[in-house]
Amino acid sequence: CGVFGIYSHNDDVALNTYWGLYALQHRGQESCGIVATDGTHMEGKKGMGLVADVFKGGVDGLEGHIAIGHVRYSTTGRSSSSNAQPFLAHFKGRDVVLAHNGNLVNAAQLREDLENEGAIFSTSNDTEVFMHLLVRALRHNDLPGAVKETCARVRGAYCLLVMVDGVMVAVRDPHGFHPLAFGRMNGSPVFASETCAFDLLEADFERSVEPGEMIIVDGNSVRSEHLMGPLPERPRQCIFELVYFARPDSYIFDEQVYLCRKKMGWNLADESAPEVDYVMPFPDSGIYPALGFAQRSGLPYEHAMIRNHYVGRTFIQPSQSMRSFGVRVKINPVREMI
């Protein structure tokens, strides 16, 4: 999935979140949503489909100075409108909003424990487990304390954006499985799963949110705290991000993705130098390592597989039949070259 958040009194936060999600569309094509608040009143809109389709009527009505957005690729829970994020809950007169990128490995056990305590679930998404734990923790904690207590009970991958009572919190799990970037747009703090969202908005990338770090934005204050407990000896970064998932113009895990993928191809040429006619990528993700392989090996580089650019990412489709059909629609060979 992809998450985006902004806290600004000077910009249209909903519109900027729309463009941020537009840049992160490759991270989730099934559903999307935006929630905005002025600290007292909160409005949200979400639905199935691409960002441009769900918000084809614009972002009117989503006003305030804080906004959180989400694009979804389902890993836990079926592809349905009920699982679209961000999740918005009302608890004792307070609005609680949460967007999650990741996958909890103990979600089933936590869900069973919560149901045994009387909790009622309306989705099949592990993000709703987060929401139940968070509102319980808010009964006796401020928002940062509640987030810490919640994160202490979950295991797995999570990058979270949470907002309650005019406060926004960004969190990255202690293992650092997935990327989460922190930047500023006209001096205002912004968060995104990838830095390509900052480029579109002409925001400045400052740094990655560290593994196990929580950044709290409250008024003009931006401060950092760490989740409870010791950090792992080293990060456990998702290899899929650098190999395939992230956009090549992004900067994640302290790596420029384009250059990292070219280096992978370069290294592959050192490991294996087959007697072949030419190097051919399967576009688009195969282009960058193929370039590195061709440059290192000295072999010719040819585009003999042609991509239909009106088709989105095919691996991300929710069923195998849709993926298989998507590949036939998306890629076609130049038969004479092959």
C-alpha cells in the first residue's frame, strides 16, 4: 500500500494529498481514500478504483489543515470497499483516523482476543485490529502513548499515519520493513511511502522515518520519539521494494532506486556472462537492471517486449485469472526480434 500525510495551515491539504496519492498509485490500485480535519470537524471520502476515478469530482468538502491518504493493495482482507482506507472511527466524541501500509503476522490471534472481549469487526483487514487496539489505549493515554502501547502488541510490518484531536503521528515498525519518508512543503511537514510523491508537490525530502521511530506533529511542533523496547540489531527491509515495487525515481532505504536496480544488473553480468545475442528487459521494472547488465557486459540492448501503457501493474491484481489476462493485455513481443 501507499500512505501520504500533510499538516499545513497554508496549503490545500486535501488537494495535495490527492496529488501525493496520484504519485503513489503504483503501490495500490484497488481502492483509495482521503480524510481531512480542522481539529474539530472531520470529513473523508474513499472508494474502489484508481485515485483519478474515485476523486474525479475533486476533493471539495475535504477541508482543514491535516489530511491523510491511502492507496490499497490487499495483502490481508479481500478487495472490497469496506477494506478501503484510511479507517475513520468515532470514539467517545473523538475522531480517530488510521492508514496502514504493511502486514501484521499476529493479526488473527489479536482479532480473536478482541472478539472474545466483545469487539465487533466490520472488515477483514488487519488495519481494523490496529484501530481497536488504539482506541482502547486512548482511554488512558495521550495519542503518542496510545500508539506506543498499540505497537507493543503487534508483530510484523507497519508504516502508520494516525490523526486524533488535531495531532498527526507517523510511525515505522522497529524492523523497518517498508519505507516511510519525511519532508517539508513550504515549511510544513509531509509524509509519504516514497519520495516520488514529494517531487510532484515540489516538497523537500529531509530523511527517512527511522525504524521504530514515531514523529508527532502537533501545531507548530514536530518532535521524534522511539517506540518502547530494544531495536533489532539490523533492519529487515523488504527486498521487493528495491527489486520491483518502488518507483525508480524514488529514494528509499537510503538508496536511489534507479541506480540500485542498475547495479543489480551490473552485478548479475559479473556473476553470469552467457553467450547471448542481446539483453532484453520485460518493461517497465526490468529496464533498469537490463541497462546495467548491458553496460557491464557490452552486449546490445533491445526492447523486444512492448508494454501497453494503458494497463496498470499486473502482479497487484487480486486474483490469478486477472493477473494472467492482464499480462496478455499488457506485454506483447516483437516476434521478428525473438
